[in-house]
Amino acid sequence: MTMAGHDRSSLRKVRLYGVLIGLLGLMMLPFYAMFSSTLKPESEIFAAPATLVPSDPSLQAYLQVWTQTDVLLWVGNSFIISVGTVVLTLLLAIPAAYSCARNDFVGKRTFLLSVLVVQMFAPVVLIVGLFDVISQMGLFNTYLAVIVPAAAFTLPFNVWMLYGYFKTIPVALEESARIDGASQLQILTKIVLPLTKPALVASVTYTFLYAWNRLLFVLTFLTDSAKYNIPRGVFSMVGALQTDWRMMLTVSVIGIIPLLILFAFLEEYIVAGMTAGAVKE
């Protein structure tokens, strides 16, 4: 490569990195603004012009949230709802996706398209019907009242993603295990699922995040404050006459921390799982 070509290549890389850094900064700006606001006095949050750096940083808001709210209870409930949604979704998505990937049957295409159509409906459109179903099932004011509809709305994405991943696994591996005397359950649990680990991690992460951030279902189906999750806890802090915005932002920051930790540990698998089914050999 000539010197001129090398310089042009280096310039393109600089421009590319500059654009990526700019986009990253733009995406992170709201999160930084939220975090910095938790360190400001409330009077400074709405000061004009706005300041990005607190003039007198303080952790007082975090101490107030710790002593004056049920933030730990909200975080615990968020975990219960999210983990429950993940378990129920995978119990339904794995056999559905695997069956579609390994079998041809009448109506298979229609089934997959029907599953996808469910994803197109906003939960708020179906909330009245869901309320009637939840009430008749006797689930109102229980964790299942949130877990069941959350699983229903995450199921289509998970079925399609796992279906695409299962299709990439050679059938010969399963046939060899079957010849050696392995049952269908053993083939699924000891061969297929270990090979789909990236897709499963991506599925778990997507479902966990979806359930963690649910407000509508909790707001509609749960009246017991002991079962509030993080979004519902933040919503409960909105007062009729006055709202402590700094404490609301602080609870929101605390609610984001577990998600950041989850993503930091699983980032490699998430990326692999989201892209593997789309790659064709």
C-alpha cells in the first residue's frame, strides 16, 4: 500500500471512530444527565441554564431513598417478576421453536406468522381483555398476573430467535446420539441446548429486560404495594401537589444498576445469540 493510500485509510478510520464516539456520547447523554441530577440539590435540577456538572455533588438523595422508600423491596419484586417471566417464556419457547425447526407440518408457516403477529400489538390495546382474563383465572394481585402477560408478549421474539438458531444445528448430531440410545429429552438437554447457549443467553436477557421495565401490567393488575416493582415504585412517588424529582431519578438509577451488571457479564453471548440465526453458511 502506498503512503497516500495508507493516509486515506487512516483518515477513514478516524472519521468512523469519530462518528461512533459521537453517537455513543449522544446515547449516553440522557443517562449521564439523570445520574448527575441525583447528585444535585433539587433547585439546581431545574435551573436555567442547565448544568451538566453538579456544583456541589452530594449523595444525600441516595441516603434518603435508602431510609424513606422501599427501594430494596421494589428491586426484589422486579427480580421475582423478571426471573418468573424468563422461566415461563423459555418453557414455552424452547419446545415450540425446536418442534418448528425439526418438523414440517401442515400450517407451520401460518403458525410462525401468527406468532409474529402477536408481537405487533401494543399491550395497552389488549389491556382490557387481559384484565378480564387475569381476573377470571384468579391471578389478580399476584406475581403471576404480571408474569403471564409479560411472557405472552416476549414469546414471539424468543420463538423466532431460537427457531433460527436451532435450524443452524446439524441434524446429524442428533441422529448420532439417537443411534447411541439417547432419548429425545436427552438429545435436547445434553446436545441441542448446550449448543444454543448464546441464543439462550440473548433470549434470557431480552425477556429479563422486558419484564424488569413493565409498568402497565403492574399498574393494572397489582394493587398491593408490597408487590410493586421498580417502575411502579417510581410512579408511586409522583405526588398530586408535589413531586420529589431527585428521589425519583435516584430510584431509577438504582434500578438500572442490576441491568448494567447483567449486560456486562453476558455481552459476548448476547451479541452472538442475536446474530447467529441470521448468518447463512
